[in-house]
Amino acid sequence: MKVKAFLAVLAASCCFIAGSFAQESNDELIERIKPVGSVNVAGAAPAGAVASGPRTGKEIYDGACTACHGVGVLGAPKLQNAADWQPRLDEKGFDQVWKNAISGINAMPAMGTCGDCTEDDIKAAIEYMIEGI
């Protein structure tokens, strides 16, 4: 008998709750279920961010390339180090090195770690990394 009474109260509660949401507008629904917070990833451009203009090769390198190319992670050629860069440039040429950076090579993902870079940005970063060699 107690189970039947419990189920009756439960069913009535569900009908009441469902009925209160039935009158809800789309705007009210969106407000009720919106996220409490958001996730920000260090170094990544915020959603909806617009580029502030052209960046220099150094700015791109400092923001996306330095973690690997600064110390040569997994064989990445180091910044302005002729011993690392010159054999690649002699063997493949600049254009192939650039294409490899765009599509990814070995442990380097496509476009490196620069989620908002264009192909020209990658070119500028490489030009900065080989500057003076």
C-alpha cells in the first residue's frame, strides 16, 4: 500500500514538473541550460576572437613555436641554429620545409601548435627561425 502511495506522489510530481517546463519559451530554456563557465586554453585564441592584424615571424614563433624549436624537442631544428637548419634547407629547399610545416612532419603536427596561423604565418615563422644562418 505504501508503494502505491509513493508511486502516485512520484507520478504527480513528474506531471507538475513537466507541466511547468511545457510553458517555457525558447529563451527561457536557453537561459536555464546555459553553461556555468567556459574553458580557456593557454595560448589559444578565445572563441570569436578576431586577429588584430598581421603578426611578425617572431610573434608567431614566441606564441606557438618556441616550446619545441627553442630546445629542439624530438629533433626540431632550433631557432637560428645553422647546424640544425642548413642540412634541411640544402636537402629539401625552403618550399618543401614550409610545406612540411603546413602538413606536419615526424612529431610536428600540421601547422605546428598554431591553431590560428595561416600558411603565410607559418612561412614568416620559418623565415624568422632561419634568419641569419
